[in-house]
Amino acid sequence: MKPLLLCLLAAGILCSFTQIGIVSSEDTPGTIQAIGNAGSDQVFTFTKWNFTKAQLPEGKIENIQLDIEINTSSLSCDWKDLEKNIKKKKDYFYVKKFPSAMISIDGATLNEDGTYTTEAMVMLRNKEKPVTLTLTVSEEKPYQVRGEAIIQRRQFGFSGNGPKDEVPVNFEVTLPF
């Protein structure tokens, strides 16, 4: 799994997600998948994203620096009417006006239980807000990261009724260093 959480946060705003993952492949940075509930479970996938910055100064997770860009128009799901509405409607992604989302991470704090906490800056629909992430990181390279966050979708201008305002986000990532 690859980029830390930009994609997940963007995807997590759609509905109440039960799981989000970033699956890596050889040819692209990876695929971001989210399982959302809009009446029934639906798998949402962002197929185009990339790290615009990925650094680990001094080899320490505490110094991690990541910037991730997601092409929001690359969102797809099996329920094509839902996919079209989520991408097109002004109260959801409105990809015509907001074609990308960004996540920026600058450092993390090691907690007593061995997890890390970081304040990621998330830019979605031209609104930038801090989102607290809790991360579990493997001890060896390539670093495997599992994490979670709660997104307040209305802070990012998602006004459509249906999904809950608090959106739990879970993710798994393989860092590129």
C-alpha cells in the first residue's frame, strides 16, 4: 500500500467509510480504495495519485515529510450513477472545479504505546484543515503504515445529506523509502 492519507481523506468524505486502503502496483504509485455506505456498501477507488514529496530525514519516522496529491476525477465505483453524482455534484467532490486534493505531513510524535500521532494538513475543495492521524509503523523498511482518523466532512464543504458528518478513515500504506 502506498501514499499516506490524502486519498483516504478525500475518499472518506464521500460517505461513512468502513475501510480505506492504498494498494501498490508495479506500474503506478498505487490504487486507493474505500468502502463507503450510501445505502449499501460500495467500493470507491482513486486510480491516480502520487507523492509530490516523500522524505525521512535522519531515517526517523518522527521527521517524516510527505505531500500527496490525488486526482479526484479518478474516483470510480461499480455503481456508476453514484460515481457520476459524487464527482459532479457541487455538494460533494465537484471535480470540475476541484480536480485534486492534497495531504501534507510534517513530522510525527511517538506515543508511549508505540504508535505515532501527526497533524496532517488536508486540502480538499480548496479548504485546508488539520486532521489528526494515529499511525502504527512497522520496524523495518519498507515501512508499512496502518492508520486512522476522523474527518469532519462539512469542514471541507461537503454539504450533501446522507453520509454522517464524522467520517472514520482507516488506511494502510507502504512508504516509498
